[in-house]
Amino acid sequence: MSNTPLYCEKIFPVFPWDEIDVVLLDMDGTLLDKHFDDYFWEQYLPEHYSLSQDISVAQAKKQLLERYHKVKDTLDWADLDFWSRELGLDLQELKMRINHLIGVHPYVIEFFEFCLQSKKKLYLITNAHTQSLSMKLQKTAIGPWFDRIICASEVGAAKEEPAFWEKLENTIAYDKQRTLLVDDTEKVLFTAREYGLGYLLYVARPSSRSRVQYSCNFPSIEYFKELLPR
Ligand SMILES: [Mg+2]
């Protein structure tokens, strides 16, 4: 879901790479084009819901938006089983039908290579449901780049919740002050900052179809190219 537009000047990222051992990367919007998710939730699913409920697409959109809002920032939001039950539709099947829209953002692989060469530990940390995650990993083949892939459902809280960050310490060993988190959700970055994570970076172009919007609070990038040595 898009946030209220508010224009801010770009804060350019300057990271002391020697002081960063661990890089935590969000998946949807950060590494992968969020156009797939936006299209699915905002267009494709409402169309199917309107057919199944015999209501207009506009009504379906309105009803779904209200439902989305109720579980925003919780694990239910990303839980395909939850939505399949709630809506009486097979969301996994619907997502599969448009999986050609799943794509990796430009320069992501080059950034993985940079992290590997500079001996950073690389973790994918995502709120995505295990079914969505495996579909995307299958489609994009980015899985092998990571030391480990961590689902919020495995940790027991969404990344927006402070509990996620406390519990993550039981899942992976890392020095939070020597860790960089990259995410396209500002609320996640705020929660991580509160917890004491050392370095935070916002992705200002999560979808190839929407305009760039810089964070007013964190350094931003449009492409991972900006983090690569010249
Ligand atoms: Mg994201």
C-alpha cells in the first residue's frame, strides 16, 4: 500500500563499510519489484473478489482496503492462508497466475557480489509468508546468495513490531551496531532504529511503476548501484 506523498530532499547514504559486518535485506520492494505485490493486492485480487462476491470492482477494492487496514503491520497481513480463509479464494493459486511479474531490481546481484567480496554476512529478512517466499525464490533464484533467510513468522512478530528485533537475536548472532538494514518500509526502519540497529537505508523506488519518493528520516537509494564502489 502506498503512503501519503510528502516530498523530501534525498539524504545520500554514506556508510563506513569497514564498520559493517552484517547486511539485513528486505525482499519485496527492496530486492524485488513491488509492482507484482501492488498489482496483486490493488488490482488482481479485487477483480477476483468482485466476481466471487458479485459486487463491482470498486466495491471490492473498498471492502478489501478496509480489511487490509485492520491487519496492517501484523503477521496476518502477509499470511496467504489467512486471506484465503477470509476471502474464500485460493491466493497462492491467484499469485501463481501472475508470477511473470515477479522481478529482481537492477543492480541487486552486483550488490550481493560486493557484499560477498567484502565478507559481509547477508541475511534476507522478510514479513513474506513462506508460500510467497518460496514462489519468489523459485522465480528469481536469489536464495543461494544469503547466509540465511528469515521469515517474520519464524521469529514470531512482524518487522514493524519491536518484538521482532529482540527475538531476532535468538535466531542469528550479530552485533546490532555493526549491522545495516535496507528496507522500503519506513516503519520498519523506525522500529529498528529504536532497537539500536547501527545503519539504516531506505529504498525510494520500491516499484518500477511508481515515482521515487525519498525518506525524510533516513538515507535513501533508488538503485543498489549507489552503494557500489566506483
Ligand atoms: Mg518491503
